[in-house]
Amino acid sequence: MNTTYTRTAVSLHWLMALGLIGAFSLGVYMHELPLSPFKLKLYSWHKWAGVSLFMLVLVRLAWRLRHPAPPLPETMPKALRMIAHGTHVALYLLMLAIPLSGWLMSSAKGFQTVWFGIVPLPDLLSKNAELGDLLQSVHEALNLSLAALVIAHIGAALKHHFIDRDDILRRMLPGKRQG
């Protein structure tokens, strides 16, 4: 039975983690800036990151479907294994929903998303200021939900490492391949 993640799965996990931290931090930072060319540039960068992360999560899901995660230890209570599984499903759903909500919001607010300033993405909705404002609230709520789940995910990994002293965290660390 395989008890480790593949190098690709580990790489995708950490690339996604870094990307999410960067996009979330940029989103929080730029949100309160006064309107300026600099703020508009940051919004473009944020959208580019969102599109890139959306594509990365699709790659990650495709990889995961062909390379299932190693099983959790049988010593974990069944309820905790179910919670862990549910949390991972929620993380993936949020990683899909957040960039989609941002794309929908941009469309509704009348700002086309142009990936890296080169590839224009089609608007998913017609311009509608009220819907744009609602989608902005949805985008923010989804991001806060993801942040809370990521904090819980990190907390659970640290609990496994320092309290349970099992290999749950080690098997997802880069360069830490087990036999």
C-alpha cells in the first residue's frame, strides 16, 4: 500500500499554497488602496493569479484522480478521517469557486479579464452593477472561508506532527520521500 504522495502531488500542493497566499495577500492589500493606475495594475495581477490558480487546481484535480491520496492511518478514528476527507473536498471546491466568482464579478462589473494582458477571457455575464456588488461579497466570503479552512488544515497537520507523532505532515513535505 502506498503511504506517500507523488513528487508531482507534493509540488502541486506547495505551488498552490504559495499561489493562494500570494493572491489572497494581494487581494487584501489592493482592496483598500485609492483608485490609481497602480491599483488597477494590482487588480490585473490579481486576476492573472486567479486564472493561473484556477488552471493549476484543474491540473491538480486531474492528477489526483489518476493518483489517489494515500490512505489516512487506520489508527485515526473514522469520524476524523471523514472530517479530513470533507475538509479536502471543501478546499478543492473553494479553490474552484473563488476564481470563478472573481471572473463572474469582473464580468458583471464590466471589466474583462485579460490573462497576462494577452489572452482575453470571455465575459461570463452581462454588465450589471448590483450583481457585480453581490458577487464581490460572495468572492470575499469564499476567500475568508478558504482562509479559515487553510488555517484548520495547517493546524491539523501540526497536530498530527507534534501531538500524534504520525507521518501525515511528513508525507507532504518536499524532499521527504519514504520507502
